[in-house]
Amino acid sequence: MSSFLARRFAYSLVTLFVLTLLVFFLGQVLPGNVGRAILGPFADQKAVEVLNHQLGVDRPLLVQYGAWIGRFLQGDMGQSYIYRAPVADFVIPALGHSLKLAAVAFLVVVPLGIAGGVVAALNINRPTDRIISLGGLSAAAIPEFVSGIVMVLIFGVWLRWLPISAAWPDGAGALTQLYYLILPAMPLVFVLFGYIARMTRAGMIEALDSDYTRTAVLKGLPWRQVIWRHVLRNALLPTITVVASQTGYLIGGLLVVETLFRYQGLGSLIYNAAKGKDFPMLEASVLIIGLTYAVATLIADLLYSWLNPRIRMDGGQ
Amino acid sequence: MTYVAIPATRNRRHEFFATLLRSGSFLAGVPIVVFWVFCSVFGPHIVPYDPLAEDVLNALGPPSSVHWFGTDQLGRDIFSRVLVGSRDILIVAPLATIMATAVGTVLGLITGYFRGILDDVISRLIEATMAIPGVIVSLLAIVALGTSEGTVIIVIGLSFGPVIGRTVRSAVLAERELDYVAAATLRRENSTHIMFIEILPNILPPILVESTVRLGYAIFAVAALSFLGFGLQPPSPDWALSVSANYSMISGGFWWTVLFDAVAIASLVVGVNLTADGLHGALDD
């Protein structure tokens, strides 16, 4: 168990290291002359050099990387080029907003996806299974802005049941906020449903086919109890990993959904930073996302190994 | 996931196509894809109006017998634009997929054939890059490199490559234990020959399936990037661009300016995914 934990933790660190290298390279090396980019093509060369020196981008790359990581670890994410203010003041509240939207989507899609997978597995190769499986596959393939637009048209414009923007009035309570988040969460639910249902279905089919299920049936246990006690428990294990691994996708999805619904989360922050070439803001947001994702997958793996005695006992080979 | 390579015997190949032709998802997906490919090639010759011709006096007209899908805010005929709207994405997404397939095949062959420390290092790096949210890093790369179709192809190609590499690697791992590889080693063929001339032809089926699956994701990614303004650029009649340009007006009731484009994107991605699902199923049997 402890060697499994150590290895798992090392993986997360390697991933984060690669991510920082990638972000550093893309955000600080590739764009070239930062001072020129900020001041524009007609600025005085001297002014550009002074600004470059102030920003520290005229130092060797390794020194810049070290300083950048060092500052980030101390909570200093840099200054936004656009707002001329600390990036952290924008990134942290935006992260909170995004997590709220993601939580709504997950709360809806996890039970729904598991239920879909279970129903499909219990009706394997019958029409119900084909409808759920192909429906899930198709829903997962459709970009969020496409399903989002259609949902807005149906529920926002034609039926007028739900607000078409996610910006709730100031001081709105939790329930009002939830009301405003239903429509933005829908496209995320569509995409995630297919993945979760597919994994649950595969896990269920494997568990239904196993010796312990046959034993449980043969010893005369009621079918319902076989499913709840024996099959579901084992079938849901891989689903945990899928749910966590989808947080990475989810964040990409948030980018589109938040732009579509004008929601002030990390996605729209990244969108605006990308439009304005605000690299410090972009880098900090991407790193925060990487960190969130690494933590989520780590928790999922810990949960998985804790729930799965085979890994808990023998070190997880 | 294990793939069974199709032996070159006639019988098995016949069986593969027979399974494929019985697969509902394949039969449903292929016509949709063929339809859009046909439109992207011949669309400009069959549409009733020039997709780029503006007619401001007839702007934002609802669907009618003259303009079947209505007109957009510049008075352009939406039916004509939707029909030719697949052109650019059906160039960019397949090119990105071909690039990803090339990168992934080389990565997979090297890691699967040589194993050892090289495999360990590359595989860990592949896992690390796969753990990074692709859309976000693609966006950062596109902002850094500047928006152009070439950038989009390279960025998506490079970010999808490792995923294909993992599939190719597991296929190679199974294949390298077979007698024909041992025979080639005994003949003292060099590693490049064994990898590309001996092994590669035998693992083409799983590579094809994986590429088709990735093509679906590539279309998804290009559409999402175009919607955000970092993919295809105006005045392309691309569907995602049209949705992006018009969605702010739907609260005014101009639903036709986005609905037909949205449905078109949905049909294309679903078509590609159904095709991939059918291929996958036929290969697994």
C-alpha cells in the first residue's frame, strides 16, 4: 500500500513538473519579446528593454523558470498584463465559481450515469442497452456549445423556464444560484453521461459474469440483493477513476460553457486572457487547473485503492 | 483493451466486412459522413446562393420558401452556408488526425518494440501529457504561436499523438512475441525494418480504429476552438464560427441563425463516432 502511494504521488509530481515546463515554454519562451508585445510595434527600443528588465524576462531561462516556480509556490502568481493587478485576485475567486458549476454538473451526472450504466448492463444487447449506449456515445461526441445552444433555445427562449445567462443577481441565495446554473450544467452532463455510463456498464457486465455472482445466485440470494450487495460494489470501482479522470475534460468543457453563458469562472478568465494575450493570467490559470486535476486524480486513486482490497494488500501490482 | 489483428486470410477479412455490414452503428454513421464529405466537395456547385454573398436588405429573415433556413445578420443564405460549412473542418480535423496518427505510430512502435528504459521514460512522459487538460494547453499554444489553420493542425496533432501512441504500443507488445518477428530477428533484419516493414502492416487495423475515434475528437476540438475564436477564421462559413457569431442574438428570437449550424455539427460528430464504434465492434469480434 505505501509503495503504491509513493509511486502514485511521484506520478502526480512528474505530471505537474511536465505541465510547468510546458506552460513555461508556451507562455514565456514562445511568445518572444514580452516588452515589445505589451508596448506595441512603435514603442521606443529603450523603453522595451527597460520594461523587459523590470519584468525580468532578459535573464537566463533557467533562472526565470526557477524564480517563476518559486514565486508561484509562495502564492505570487504574477501581475496581469491587462488589469495591472495581482493575478491571484482574479484566479482564486474564478476557481471558486468554476468549482460551483462543476459540482452541480457532477451531482447530476454521477447518479444519472451510474443508473444508466446499470440499466444498460442488466438489459445487455436488448434495445434499452443499445439506446443508452449509443445515446451516451452520441451525447459525449457533441461539443458543449452545440448542445448548450439547443438547450438555451428550448428551455430559455421557447419555454422560458430557465434564465439564459448564468449571471445571477447580487446577493442571490444558494437556491437561486442553483436555478441559474441548471442550464450551463446541462452540456457538461451530456458529455460526461456517456463516459460514466459506459464504464459502469463494462464494470457491471464483468461483475455479473464473475464466479462470486454465480455463487450468490446459486446459494439462493434474492436477485435484488445479489445486485446491491455483490455486483454493484465491484462494478462501481472503475467508475470512480473515470469520474476523477473526467475532471480534466470538465475544465476544457467549462471554457466553452462559461463563455457561452457568460459565467465568471476560470474558463471565461482563460478565454479573456487568451483574447488579450495576458500570459501571466493564462499561465496561472492553467497551472491552477493542472493542480486541481492532479489532486482530483490522486484522491480518486487513493479512494480506489482503499476500496479495493487487492491493491490495499499487495502493493498494487 | 486487446485488439485481434486480422490475419491476411480471405476468410477472416470477409468475416470482418460481414460483421461491419451487420453493425447498426456503422451503417448509420457512414451515410452521414459521406453526405457531409459530398457537400464539402460539391457543395459550392449545388447551393442555391453564394454562401458569402451579403444582402443586407434581407438580413435576419426567418425560414421561407426563398431562403429555406432563413438569412443571417448580413443577409447571407443560411441553407447555402450550412451545406458548404463542413469544408474547412473536414480539411483541418483529418490533417490533424493524420499527424497525430503518424506521431503516435512512431512513438508506439519505438516504446513497444524496444521496451526497457526508453519505454519507461517515454511512457511516463506520455502519461504526464495525457493527464494535462488538452483543450487548455492547446489554447495556450495557439495564443503563443498565433491563430492559423496550420497552428491548429499542429497543436491538435501533437496533443492527440501520445494517446494513439499508447494504443499502438499495446498492439506492438502483443505482436513482437510472434514467430514472424523472431524469424526476422534471426535473419538479422535491423530494428527499423522489423518495426516498419514487419510489425506495422499487422497492426494497421487497431491503428485505423483509434484514428477514427480520434477524428471524432479532432472535429470536436476544432469546433470548440473555432467557437472560441481560436480555430477557423471568418469569412469561412464554418458551422462553429456561425454559431459563435450569432448566438448572442438568440434571446431576440432569431433561432434559425444558430440551430441549423448546431444540428449540422452534431450530425457530423455523431456520424464519425458511430462509424468508429462500428469499426471497433467489427475488429473486436
